[in-house]
Amino acid sequence: MLKYAGLSPSSRRSFLQASAVASAGLAFRVWTEPLLAGAAEKTFSENAVLINLNENPLGPCEPARQAVAKIAAQGGRYSVSLTEELTRTFAANEGLKLEYVRPYPGSSDPLHYSVLALTSPTMSYVTADPAYETGMRSAEVSGARVVRVPLAPKTFAHDVKAMLAAGPDAGLFYICNPNNPTGTITSHSDIEYLVANKPKGSIVMVDEAYIHFSDAESAIDLVKAEKDVIVLRTFSKIYGMAGLRGGFAIARPDLLAKPEVYAGTRYMPITAAVAATVSLREPNLVPERKQINAGIRTNVFEWLDKKGFPHTPSQANFFMVETKRPAKQVIDALAQENVFIGRVFPALPTHVRVTVGTKDEMDRFLAAFDHVMSHG
């Protein structure tokens, strides 16, 4: 018997449309930072400076590393209860109802599946330009119109009024806060304005992958207020777990159910689950790492300012520098110095994105950057 037997004609059409997009989604890769950069195909020498993928060079904290080592012997078990424990811990920390939190192996998956669920040929995907590209790639699968709205000049914040004007048919508005690749902040009041004035039925997604590095106010309060908002969180960045894969989608249960049509298992690898749980219970981890990152970033900015290189007012673990020449030329020249920085973002063709590494890594970057820029 067909799966849709007994459904009304309109329900059958909806089922078949969802099935078609789901099939396309399954055949389409979930784009992540290394895939977007083509880094998955690269081999680097042992002493290379890798400040290209917004990774945290500190890695997992020591208690998390110990937890991973301890659980490794149980790698033959699914141990789904570990992910459930993590979800309960996160929900309690954030003051959220448990049903408002869904675990995923990172935040790229819920972003991808949400775009598939919430956009279509008649419901557009509205994003900043430049912005993290995963959602745009996913919109290609759903057949949605991709609307790229330039960031505000000088502040490099999302121009929410321009986004509203450009997306009267929006299914999903995407805000990365801090924004990747600029590291800049969009105010909570601007996000509130977008939520209050968006078209009926559209959803605002706030990707908070880098929020712990910044002074930005989280949009989780809008979820608690039952707004049409999905917030994404990941353990890849300040927690140093990019290779372990852990994250959450946070929203009303009815919104969380929409991407689940396309998602497979949401349970994390057991190593990620225990490392993330331990990390959440380390009260000093986030403030200490935020301070370390900010100190190194400030030193780099002072050098850039002294040398006359404009940069974005980043509050994240990366930033963009204006080089006044094609970005690819600078990227390639730095690679010859064994220093690898981020990819080209067409909206800012003479800017390069640089991840904040360790002090030694940034000293090597500045020396190489100085040499490259001095020798045109």
C-alpha cells in the first residue's frame, strides 16, 4: 500500500513535495566550513599556520579531553542517554523547557534542514552579503530564491530594514551573530525589529555559533517569548570541539519539528556528548577563553591600525582585513609563506578573513602579512 493512501489530494501533494525535497536533501551534502573552503582536500605541513577555518586552537578543555579518553572504550555503544543528559544540562543552564531544545552533531545540520523545510520556489531565503554560505547552498536544493542583502557600511551589521524590504516572500531570514565572515554584531533591538515586522509565516534564524566570543545579547529570550525564531548553537568554536561535532537548535516545538522531516538521527557521537556536558559544567571556560581571544585579537588590531590596514570591528575569533588588492592574491601569497587564511568572499573582493590563532600563530601571520603587503 502507498504511504499516502487515505490522504486527501492536497495532503498527497504536500507529502510528495516534501518527499521530493527530502530525497534531494539526502543527496546533497551539508556544507560545513572546511567543505566551503576546500580544506578537506588539502594537506598541510606540520609547521603550517592554520588560521583559515575559524577553529579554536585551544581544542577541548582538559576535563573534556579526559572525558573523551574515558568514554572511548565504550565506542561500540550508541549510548543515546549521554546526548539526553547533555540536552538536559544545556536546557537547565539556559532556563529553557526541555522540549525547546534539539541536539544535533554541530549546527550546520539544523541550518541545512531548516532551509529545506522553510524555503521553496515561492518562499525565499534572505541573508546578508557576505555571510556564511551553507544556507545559500541549501536553498539551491529547495529551489528558493536567494536574496543577498549588503551589510551596513562601517558597522558591518545586518541591515534588517533592507532585508525586510528585499524579502516580502521570505520563508527564512538568516542572521549570523556575530556574522561570519566579518565577526561583527547585529544588535538585539535590530533582531527584535526584524521579528516584529517580518512577513506572516516567515521564520527568523539566529546563528549564534560565535556568540560566546562577543558581548552580543542572545536571541534565546525571543524563543522563550514564543516568537517565530530558531536559534543555533555549536560546541565547535569557543569550546574547541569542531572535530567532535555537537550543537543545538532552539525553538518552539512546532518549529523544531519542521526540519526533522529531513534529519536523520540527532544523537551526537558519545565523545562529543560527554565532552560538551563536561564543558558546560566548567564555569570559567567561556570567560577565560573569551578573554584570551580578545587579548590576542586586540594586539593584532593595534598592529593593523598602526600599519594602516582597515579591518572589520570584529567581536569574534576572526576578522576581515582590507588589502586594497584582490583577496586571492593575498591568500595565495600567504600560502607561499606557509600561512593559510580564509577563502574569498565575493561581496568584499579585496578583504581577507583571518582566524584568531594563538599568539605565536598571529605573530607569524603578521610577519608574513607584512612581507606580502610590502612586496606587492
